[in-house]
Amino acid sequence: MSIATETARRTAAGFIAAALMAGCDPAPPRIEAITVLGPTIDTAGPYTVEAVVTGVVDEIVELRYRDDEQRAYVHRAMFTDDRGELYRGAIPGYPTGTTVDYYLAVVDDGQVVNTDPEAGEAAPYTFTIVDPPVGISDRLGGGAQSRAATR
């Protein structure tokens, strides 16, 4: 190993050690993008939410959701792709007329270190399961309930 390489290695190690001793934590993971769900006629679900989250080391990325009758949010860990930046989570199906609130939370040692939207549960993303437009059931053969009833 050359002197320049060894010096660079020791300097980098020294900076890292100094930062750790000074109590400097690395920046929290950054939420780059997230799926924003809109109104849907789908009552079966799941409603898939994807997010690009960078800088995750030991943190957990969670999808948190609730319907308009729940007070508390359900917390579900999201799963990542092989690169470790694209996370996927799913919200189960809900009946027509239900409004669902959701947000993403990055958790480190039980503490939330980042959310999207920024206000988290105070101002979450929201979507509603709506009735299909008038006449759509007739064009689709009566919808899933009608087809099941005729079998």
C-alpha cells in the first residue's frame, strides 16, 4: 500500500471516529418519492404504496394507515427491492364509502426520524373508496357481486 493510500485511509478513519466521539449522527434517511393514491372503486384491495427512501442503514420504513372509523394507525413494515431504495407496502381492501388516511414513517430505535407527508399523522395522505360511476356496473357485466351471484 502506498503512503498516500495509507494516509487517506487513516484520515478517513480519523474523521469517522471523531464524528462518532463528538456524538454526530448521520443524516436520517430521506424519503424521495411516494405513491399518492386517489379515489378508487376497488373494494378488494390491496392498495399498493411504493416509496423511494435513500440512506437507510438500520432504520425501519413503515406504512401507517387507518380508516375513518379507527382512531389508531396500523403500522406495517415495508419491504425493499434488492437495491434497498424502493419500498413497497399494502393497505387492505375497504368497503365503498370508506376514507383511508396513510403516511410513511422512518423509525430508528422506536423513534420516528422522518415522515411523508412531513406532518405525518397530523396531515396524512387520504383516499376514498367510491361508488362506480352510474352505468359502469352494467357495462362490466354487473360487477363482481352480480357475477358471483349468477354462478
